[in-house]
Amino acid sequence: MGHLDFVHEKGGKRHDVPAHHNAEAYLDAYLHQAGIWEDKKTPLFRAINRFRKVTERPMHRNDALAMIKRRAKAAGLPANISCHTFRATGITAYLENGGTIENGDSGDVDQ
């Protein structure tokens, strides 16, 4: 299990977030492909424009949900899948692999 280092947007507090090595690799690939690897103080997940190019604007939560719904449908998953489904699944996998509630929740940006 690897770790991702994030800066919390409120006050600049750093968070070391436990992450599966595949999640690290996927995030690295996204950052490189989107051309935002060096953009340290900008939104991580960004909106795309009508030309399907990444913009400086953050992705809206409704767009994130719509993306998840499209991919869930294409995979034949239930229609009630949401962003929180993946959060719960991720936390469960983390705990099943030796993580603790104290450490698993330390990277929660809702604190």
C-alpha cells in the first residue's frame, strides 16, 4: 500500500492518504495525460470544455456523478451507484488489508 500526499485546500494542511498502488499509478497517469503534473495549486479533477480539453475549472460534483453513472451502466452495475459507493468500498478494502479507522479517516477532507 502506498501513500498520496495532498494539501488540504483550507489552511494548506498536508495529508498523507493511504492508497492502493494501482490508485497511485492511475492518478499519476491522469496527471501526466491531462498535462497538469506540475500544477500544484490548482484543482486536481477539472472540467473539460466542448472540445474535450481539460480546463482550469474544477469538475462540478454533478459532472463527477454523471461520469460514475455512465461507467457503472456500461459495466452493468446497479443504477444506485454513487461517488460514496466507492468511498465506502475503498475504506472497507483498506480496513481488510490492515488499515485502521484512525489512519483511514486522517485524509478525510470533510473534517
